[in-house]
Amino acid sequence: MRRALLLGRRSRAIAPPNPWVGATVVAGGEVVGEGRTSRPGGPHAEVQALRMAKERARGAALYVTLEPCVHYGRTPPCADAIIEAGIARVVVGTIDPDGRVRGKGVDRLRAAGVEVIVGWPTNQPVYDLMPYLKQRLLGRPYVVGKIAMSLDAKVTDWNQRSKWVTGAEARAASHRLRREAQAVVIGSGTLAADSPALTARRGGRLYGPQPERWVISRTGLDSVPPGFKVSAKEPDEFLLDLAEDGVISVLVEGGPSLLGSFISKGALDELAIFVAPKIFGEGLSAFRVPGWNIDLSFGRFESQRRVGKDLWIGFRTAEGVEALSEVEEWVRAQARRFA
């Protein structure tokens, strides 16, 4: 399962609107097949793993991070492929909350005589698939707010440029966040000040599937760059619309005003805070959210890591903690249901 989880993570940016799933086939104590979700329209993880295993799949065990599908979409049902391959046992990381699956995959496999075990001792399948699970269960995308600042909380440098606060490694990490999002959001102020491209790039070139690029402006805009979309809706309404369109993950890259509006609506799951080892001093724009005071009840720190000379702090908001708890409880309930 650990190998399957690693494989699934490698499809995080290319799989949506499908879940990023990993699968391994184990026979005679060794992995004989493995796969991960392809781009939409390509084979799913289970099918790839079965194709690699070939005849060794018969009587083998399949470990898969998410319940196999049972419906026809762009590809045939994975549950049928598992049965036809002669797999004897399937270990499922978690049930798929999509209404087209939601336990039907387990039922079909068991009806065909396949032993199925649901659940995993750790919550790693939930953490890895959290954006997908939240969107399917709660009807809202998973939202990450990104901010880059100096040690004294300034969000622009001496030349009033926000994108040069942190170093090249932190900017590369920001591009990875964009690559994992299906929509990137800024406010009209950031558009006017920085004219950001909002594309996911590596080495100066476009990298992987590109997110939708949105500008939120309550007063409207006369024009936006080609490829940008505009919304005048409040964050909660805007996110519901995106979820209905199949968007799983959203990255909010706007300044303090836009982030403040998402925070006030309880619309952020995480904050990705990049802190540079710089002190800019007086006279520069600082990270201040009007009417919002930070205290420890707001959420919890999840991680910290060095990116070049800068520090990347992962912070889960109170709303993000609550959403994670809801998803975890649902997953536990499904594991009990299918025990």
C-alpha cells in the first residue's frame, strides 16, 4: 500500500477531475504489477497494474488506494477488469465517496468471490486524497491560500514587488502548488500591480495541465488578459460554482485583502506561508487582514520545510481541521460498514 500511495501522488497534478490513485499487484511476496491514474481518458491505476502483472495477476492480491470504479465513463469499470484478471484479494485504502461508486465496487468484487479488505491502519490514504474526498463528500473544493512574506510580515520588497520577496526555490514550490490546482485565484489589485501569468511553469516553460485563472472583482473589470476569467461573487458562492464544474483544488494567490475575504467566509483549508530571511522595515505593505486577529484557536501547524533560504510553513485552518475530521469520520464509518 505504501508503494501504491507513492504512485498515486505522482498523478496528483494530471488526474483531475478524476482521483489520483495508485495500485500494486503482489504475488509470491513481490510486486509484479503497478500503476497510477493517467490523464483523463487514459487507463486507471488498477488496469495499468494488471497489464504489467499479466498472468501473474491470477490468484494475486491487489492493493489500491481508492475503491475500484464500477461505472462506464471514458474507460470501462476497473472492478470488472479485476474480476477478469483473476485477482483473489483486494485491499482498498478507502471507499470512493463518488455517488457512482460509494461501496458498489466492493459489492461487485465480493459478489464475484473476491476477498475485499477495506481500510488501512494509518490515515495516509485520506491525507493523500483529501482534496478529492472533500469535494465529493462536502461539495466544496479544497482551498489553499498562499502568501510570501519577510520576517517582519512584509509582502512586497523595497521596489513594491511582491514576487521577489522569496527566492527561486520558493517560487518553484509555488509553481508546484499551481500545478496541483485546477483553479488559481487573485484579486483585481494583484492583477493591476503584478500582471501575473498564473501559469504552472518549470524552467520557464509551461509544465503539465494548466489551472483555470480567475480574478475576483466585486466592481467588475473592463478587460482581463486572454485566458483569464472574472467573478464578482463572494468566496463561498464562487467555490460552490467551481465544485459543481468538477474543480477539486483551488489556490488563492491574492494579497491580504483577497485572502482576508476567504478567511472571513471560512473558505480556506490551508495556508502555505513562505517566509524569507529578510527584514524590510517601515513603509512597505505588510500582511494585515482587516478585522481578523490570529490566535491559536484558528487552526494548527501541519508542517515546515526549508526551500532554499526560505521557510515553507503549512498551516491548517480551523475550517480545514473540521473538514478533515468529517472526512476521516466518514472513512472510518465506511471501513466499519464493509468490515
